[in-house]
Amino acid sequence: MKLPFRVGRGRPPPADPWHRVRVGLGVLALVMTVGVIGYRVLGLGLFDALYQTSITVTTVGFAEVGPPDKIDQSYRVFTLILVFFGVSGALYTLGVMVEALVEGSINHGFQLRKEQRMIDNMSGHMIITGAGRVGRAISHYVARHGAEVVIIDRADDLDLDHLVVTGEATDDETLRRAGIERASTLIAALDSDADNVYVTLSARAINPGLFIVARTNRQSNEPKFYQAGADRVVNPHEIGGSRMGALAMHPTLAEFLDEILHDESHNVRVGEVAIPEGAHVLGSSVGEVMTEVSNPPLLLAIRHDDHGYVPDPDTSTVLAEGDVFVVLGGTDKIERLRSTVER
């Protein structure tokens, strides 16, 4: 099944249209077997029994085969019964085969158009290129945090709970089918660094305002990704190694951070609150902003627009456009800070 795209949102898989075809073929095979056995009992040889069964079931209607003394009333009664069941089985099988072909084609065409409209109506969504182990882990994480996801992958038999565009992510037309012009974020998670660089270049050219996170397998390739337009570059192997080292050296701290970032069974998380353009808190100090918030979250750091971080900032630190609060606390506390900053 080669399709321009395939979509699924966690709904149960459609019924197999070929199930009834297989049932019909089974019934037909059973009728043929009974026919051959019956004619053998009535005195025909194996080939003659198969031949007589075939012309009876298909209603071809040639002359009856066998010695004249064997073509008696019981022979013809058996033939009548075989005609009834054989023709019924053959017509049923033919009908469900035609139905399966037509139904699959028509229904799939309607489904494709419906699902493309779903993608066309999306805005501010996240596009993930590559549905390998890294891409699937990303999609599971961001979906848990409420992101709308569209995945691009060349495989057309994926079993995912997200919208899936089947095609080459390096093709501009495939990116456009995924709604790249209206997306807010792109994660280039293909296996090849060259492909990820190409996707980054294409996506940046189509949507200059896109936030792009790119995967690299070699740390030395990071500068190329930034030159291509990536906002962040991640090496999964380095992160995995660092995490294993952290678990070995600081197991409690590493487990705590993992739980905060990935475990949703509690209401404590690490969040970020960006200061928007023209916000009333610009020029105010950290202490003044935190005083405005009732029971604020714990401020861990401030990220400046130049990508520099100030951990545990002093309350006298003055806020500028582009600064981002990195905070720890319950969802309600983080949202209160966000409301104060953005109002």
C-alpha cells in the first residue's frame, strides 16, 4: 500500500475487508472437496470427479461424465445439491472480492481526504521527521505534554497514535503536506546527519519563524546544523552516556531530575516562562516580579537572549526582552507566574 500519507489518532484499526473473501474461498474449497468425494462415492474416478465438480460449481454445463450406468437418480440429486451450494459459494466469494476491492478503494480515498483536511486545519503543531526509536520517544514525550504532533516517515505501515505523513522528509512537498508553513516546531530526528541538515535547510527556508531542534550523531557536525538554521542540536548518544554517568555518580539527583521531567504522577515539574515582547515586567527586577505572584514557583535560572544562563539569579537582576524563567513547582504556580509576566 503506497500512499501519499497515512493518519491515525489512536482509533481502532479498520476491519479487514479481505476477511470475508478468505471465508468465501474457504467455503468454495469445502464445496469442491465435498463434490469430489461425493462423485468418487458415486463411482467416478478422481479426475472425472474433479472435472464434474468443477463444471457443476461454475455452471459451465457440459455433459455429465461417467459410465451411463452410474448416471442415475442419486447422481443427479447429488449434482443438484452441489449446484445449489457450489453456485452460492462461488457467487458469494466473487461478490465479497468485488466489495473488498471497491470498499477499500473508495473508503480509503475518503479517509485520505478527511485526514489531509485535519492536517490542513492544524496550526502551531510540532513536526517530527523520522519514526525510529528516537522519533517515537520524542513523540510520546511531547504528546504527554499536550503538543499536537505530525510525524513524517518513509514507511507506510507505521502503527502510531499521531498523524503520519508518508514520504521523504527531505522533499519540500512532503514538508508542506505536514503543514510546515503553520507549524511552530520541527524536530529533525532522522538517522543521517546529512538528511537532518537538509531538512533543517528546507524547513528554515519555508518557515523562517520555525523553532528547529536537530539530531546529530557526531558532535563535530553541530556547527553545520547551526549554520543550516537549527536552534538547538542534540546528540542522543552523548545524552544517553551522560545520563548513565550521572546515575553512577549521583543516582539520587539523576533519578529526581528524571522523575521531575518524565513522571506525571505528581504535580511538580520544571517549566519555562518566556518574557514576551513589550511585557510590563521589562526593566523590573526578579524580586519585583516574584513579589507580584502569589506563592510563586522556585526560580532555578534565567536564560538571556544570548543563550547565556544565570543560575540562582539575584533578586536585583533586571529583566530584558527575550529572557526566560526556568522554574520548579506545581503547574498552578508556574501558570500564575506566566499570567503575571504576560499580562
